[in-house]
Amino acid sequence: MALVNGGQLLTKSLLKQGTEIIFFIEGDPFLKTQRYLAKEPIRLLDVRHEQAAAMMAHAYARVTGGKPGVCMAAAGPGVTNLVTGVANAFSDCAPIVVLGGSFPTNEAEMGAFQELEQLSMMRPITKLAVKVPTTQRIPEYLEMAFRTATSGRPGPVYLDLPLDILSKEVEEDKVNFPGHYPTPARPLGDPALVAKAIDLLKNAQRPVLLTGSGDIWSRASEQLREFVDTVGIPLFTTPQGRGVIPEDHPLCLPSARNFALRNADVILVVGTRLNFVFTFGRAPRFDPAVKVIQVDIQPEYISHNRPVDVGIAGDARMVLGQLIQEARGKLTGWAESPWLSKLKEIEAQHQVKSKPILESDQVPIHTARLCKEVRDFIGRDAVLAVDGNEILTWARQIINTYVPGHRMNCGPFGCLGVAVPFGIGAKLAKPGAPVFVLSWEGSFGFNGMEMDTAIRHKIPVVVIISNNGSWASMSHDENVPGKYLGHQRYDLMVSAFGGYGELVEHPKDIRPALERAVASGKPACINVITDPYVKSHQSGLLHYEA
């Protein structure tokens, strides 16, 4: 009878679960496993920091529409380095499978090399964190990890794999190999509650539809657009839900978002939590008297932070389909209503008001002008990862998204340093799509060495840095320790590694630099010197406040 070790079983199991790529740094106890994996049709993408490996897996999951990303780290500091990336994925509900090595089980409590209680660290930031107990059960636990990561509200799963479990040999014919993890169940909502929701909307004068990442993870884009078109309801998304329908849709009116939420009489919430982004569904963001319909796949999140009038537990895509059927012949829409006219008026006024700063020729470059140039260049199908402080806020106001999953940012966890790893993970998920990273220089510093990863592996992402020389914006009277960074030549760093780098100091040079970066076919860094005294919150143009 053939003998196989744990590393071979893990390799076979990853193949069986459809794994295409693993983000990792080599090291024990996975060294033998990594050699086995290298012989299989699984791409091994070695990174410069484990945090970035988790972030790349996160981006891969988002851009593929929910296919789990996989990352792997050696024991001890390798696993601790994963923590921030895993916590960010947990906050963003991203399905990733995290494989962490650990010390031999027979050396527990002995002061083993890299001994650490890793499960206790991972449990608060994952849907499930477990130690694989025996070699024979590695395939079962891996299938459980993929299944758990993608079911219900998606999220990370952590498997702790001790050295002795990976090294031990067992008889292969005594190992249970589960099939590919099943397609996640998509529960329908209660039909009576669906009917009640439509009745509430039927009587609304100022309705709003609010969506988020849940609609992307559910792949509900088609149903969402059909619902919007069927009933004529204005749509607003969370920053993480951008692109779930194209943002040039006539009922996408982002500049009117704040006004709409404060003045709506009925808000239909599908696929997003009422968290800090919306002041927890309370005043001042929401009118205290507003009626709320909430759809969420996790029943415990319904009425969380505020009571709702109708709560429907179910999958976003399935419930939207039910709402469409129930609405036909009952809702005529608000196309000619004073409500929609007011929202469109606000949108038009915003476009006029913002034009001067979007076209500003000032030097140092206004951050809004940089965002406008990026917007006009990247194209509708581009993936854009944005990371930072001022640049993140400006990009939210200026750059639209047209494809589900093609917009990524710091997310509700507010995690800096995500953009470069996100860009790499996105490009590997969709090699044919143009991928751009728009980063603030402070954020770039966290994971800027991953440009070496992109260059070594020939992953042509274009990174645009808004370089204002400081942490966030400055004012003339500020004297904050550690605030000033200086205008570092990140472009020269990337060039030295073998990528394309260019410094830009004048607005007219932004687009030509972007053209040269794309034409180079290399990972690129466009280092743009921007005005350190520009403050988005003083512009009067904000509609995405969080």
C-alpha cells in the first residue's frame, strides 16, 4: 500500500479544491509541501511579507467574485505577520483560506522552536480557526476550510498545521478525500416579509436603496440592476460596494448620497451592515423616523445597531429576485417624482462645483486633479486599488467604478498598506484586466517592497503615488512629531529593481507618464508630487464621508 505524508495530502487536497495560486514565503514546516506544490499546476507567488500574502489572497477573492484566495506562512513570526491582513479580510468578509505552520505537537509546552498559541490569536479574526489533529484528516479539514470560508457571510478560515502532522506518513487508501467544496447555499427570504417590504416601498415618497459588498459576494449585480430598473429607485453604495452596477447608471447619484440618506422616508438595505460608515443607522446620517427594510444573509445582523421595520434573512441575489417578482405591477417607480428631481439637481450642482479643482493647473498638483487624470485614463474595465488618507477621500468623490469587485480600498478596518498587494492579487485574478494602484506615500511605505514581488514575477501593475511629503494633509501652523516624510523618490526605487519609474511635478505631465508606464509593460511607479495643504474635508464636495 502506498504511503503519503501530510505535505503530499495537503497538495492533493489543494488541487482537489480548485486552488490556482498560493501567496506565501517559504519556510518550515511547509518546505517539503512547497516542493510538492511546485510540481503541480498551482502557481506559487512568493512575497516579501506575510501580511501582503494575506492581502493578495483577499484581492484575489474579491476580483474573482468569491473564489477563495489561499495564503501560507511558516510557524511563529510567519503566522503573526499574517494577522493584519487576515483581520482586514475578516472585516471585509473576504473568503480566504489561511494555512499556518506550527511547532510539533509532541513538543508542546516545552519551549519548542517558534512555539506560540496561534489559534487563540486567529480565532477573533476568522470564521473558524482549528488545528488539524491527524495527518489522515488533512483533506477533510481543508475542504471544511473552503466550505466555511464561502458559506453564509464569507470570511477567512485558519488551519494550523503542525510539523509532525505534515511529516508523518500514512496509507493513502485509508484517507478520506472529500469532493470539491459545494456551491454555497443561497436561502430565499420569507415571502410574507418580501411582500411586506414591497408594500412599504409602495407607500414611500422618498425611497433609497443602499447596497454594499454583500451584493458583490453574492454575485447579485444582475438582479440589483434589474430591481433598480424595474422600480426606479435611486441607488447608493458603500465604498466597498462600488461597481455592483455601473456608476454612470441614471439612478446612481453619488453626489446626492448624504442628502438622500438624511431625508429618505424608506431605506432598503441589501448586502451591507449598518456600521460606523452610516453612523450605525442613526442620526445624523439617518432620519430617526425613517423606515428601514434590511436584507442580510446572517439573521443576527438584522436590527443590529437600530430597529428595522422589515427584516429579511436571505441571500442578496435570491431576495432581490423575489423583490423583483413581487414589485411587478405594484411599483411604478419615482422617475417623475420631486424626490428624484431633487437628487438629480444635487448631482448636477456637484459636477459644476467640482470642475475648477478637477481642472486646476496649480503646482504642487492638486489631489483632485490627479484623481481626475487617473479617472480619464484608466478605462471602464480597470481594477483600481486605492489606499491612504487624502488620496482615498478624493478618489471616492471623483473616480467611478463600473464592474463588480473592481474597486478596492482600506475598507471598514481602515487598514493602510493594502493597495500594492491588492493590485498584485487583482492582476493575478484577472490577468487581462488593466490594474492600477492609487496610493498615498505613507501607505506605500507599508508594503512598497511588494513592487519587487511584482517585478520578479512580471506582474504589470501601475502604481500612482500621491506624494505630499507627509502623513495626511498639513496646515501652516501644525507641529506634529513624526508628521513629515519628505518627497522620497519611490520611482527611482522601482526603477532600481527593474520596473518603470517616473517623477511627475506638473499636471500636464500626468497622462503622458501614465501612457509611458502602461507602454513599458513593466510594473511601474508614477511618483506624483501633490499639494500637502489640500484638505478634502474643507472642499465642500464630500459625499462619501466614510
